[in-house]
Amino acid sequence: ETLKADYYGPTINFAARVESKALGGQVLVSQPVLDRMGEDLRAELVLANAGRFTFKGIAEPQELYSICPPAIRYRDFPRESQELLCNRCKGPASCPRCDGGEPLLAR
């Protein structure tokens, strides 16, 4: 749906959350997107399992896949994108319990 050229809804929210899990230069897709890609397109790309990720509003972790053209297939991304943690309580970076200071990368 659109409202003054803005898109909204659960699909858009999920796409934004998937994008937030990617590292710089990385393209991540979910299993439903991968399933909808034609065989010709899939044959032209290098696919790698990026791991299982949890998302707000979705009960089960979702498998994500990193896709790239063959020209950059040797670019290395960690298997799972690292989550930012609260500097004080080590919860999510957007911690509701404290201001958290500067976020830290999870180890």
C-alpha cells in the first residue's frame, strides 16, 4: 500500500529489519525471496547461508542468505552479522532499561 509515496506494512517492516542485519556492502535475502528468484537469476549469483536471525514481531528465527555477483564472490562476511549491545547492561543497543552510552559489538 502507498500513502503519499510512502510504503508501509509488515512486508516492508520485515524487509527493513533484514536490511539492518547486513554488513556494509552485503545483500541479505530471506528464504521466501530466495524461493521466488528464478533459476536463471540464482545461477548468476553466489549464494551463502548467512545464519539464523531473530526479528521483532516474528516468533521463529529466520534463515538469511547473502547474495552477490561472481565478480565479488571472494569478499568475506562473517556467517552472522554482529548485534550491537548496550554498553551498560549488555542488552540490545536500543535498551529500554538504561541509556546505554555507546553501543558495543557483541562477541
